[in-house]
Amino acid sequence: MRLCLLPDVFRTNKEQSISKPFTAMLALVGAPVLSISIDASVEAGPPDCDLVAALEYDGSTDYAVRAQDYETVFDLYDMFAIEDLALSDDMLLQEAYSFGFCRSGSGGFHDFVMRVFGNNGTGFPGEDSYAGELVAQTIPGTGIYDLPTGLFLSSFEGQCVAAGSYFLVMHVHADFGTGGSCDLWAQRGEHAGGNGEPDNAWQWNPGDAFGMGTHFQIRDFDGNAIGVNFAICGEPGDCPDSCPDPTG
């Protein structure tokens, strides 16, 4: 099956630390916090598949990144993680996954979502200057969260993405009221595929809830830029002429 886009159907470490100066404000309004501790690690390997692009989590960092679409009452705090990739050939995308955790278990989990936006040099998705478009996204409702391993997994189901440069926008769709906040593990180093720039992930908070602007580079607690783990499975395949042009 060769498809284009189908129709629409902050930071954490393991040391009991909460980011400041936002702690007091968030406590007052009862909002999800940017950073809180958890003792979590990957206990099992990723799915057995051919990787199109990846920055796989190897357990070498204890830092995680908020990436969550909350329930409506907390929409202001929605936060997405942004990575990049460049494909030299057309690709048929299958599974997408990342490792992370939700603090209160899987009770509030709804979906794991990965979206692929064209990168034509006009800025990030969500910025006023951005003139690219959404070219693929995981199928709503295909996401799973394997609590013991921390694996978030969903499926593109064969959508075709043409050769070009892209942004990956990732998040967990989960309710804060029943599942707490959800993060994806940060990861340093070179990408295993997809030619993404190392240590250059960003966060996107459309509501600018924290007064930091809507887009900001992800840095660890020592101030060093860092990436966010992800992987996309798939295989080469010619995209139909009707597929979106990543350059807009």
C-alpha cells in the first residue's frame, strides 16, 4: 500500500527535582508541572523492524522531555517535542516509536502521535513564518503504551513520504487527571538514520504557558543542547505524484 497523508479521523531527571521558577505558579493553578522525578529505565528492546530514521534511546541519559497533549482544561500546557530528519529516497512509513513514561501509569493514556512536517527553511511548525505543511501522521487510535518497558508505539500504516527534509513532531495524548504527565527520554549523539542534526531537539508549547515563547531548544540541566529519542520503521517505495511537496 502506498499512501500519502491519511485524512484527519519539560523536562525531567531522576533526582526528585522540579524546574524553577515555575513551581510556585503551577502549584497555585493546579497545572501540570514541567519537571518532576521518576525512576524509570528501558527494560526491553525496540520492535524488530527496518529503520528509516532513528535516534534510539540507549539508557545513557537520565533526562526526559515533556511531550503531551493534555485534556481540554489543561490545553494551555500542551507540549510537543520536535526532531528533524532528511530522507534521500521516498519511504513507506510503518511503525513509529519512542521510549518514555507517564508518571501515574497507563490509566490516562489515549495515543502516541508522530507528525511529519515539511522543512522548507521557513521556521518551525506553529511559527507565524512557517510555510510548510503536514505530510504524514500516525493513524489516530493506533498508539500503545507498554508500561513495563516505557515503549510508546503507533503506526503510519504505509504512508509515503518523499525524499526531502522534515520535522518530526511527537507527543503522548494522555489525561493529566488520571495519568499524570508524560515525558520522552532525551538522547545525545548522532542519529542512526535519517540524517538529523545531533543534539538539536526543540519543544513547542502553542499556548506559551511558561513565558518562554512558543518554541525553545531542549537543554539538559547543565545547559547542554540535547535530542529526543525516536525511531521510524519503513521501507523504500516510490511516492505518488499527488504526495505533498516537503518544500511547500
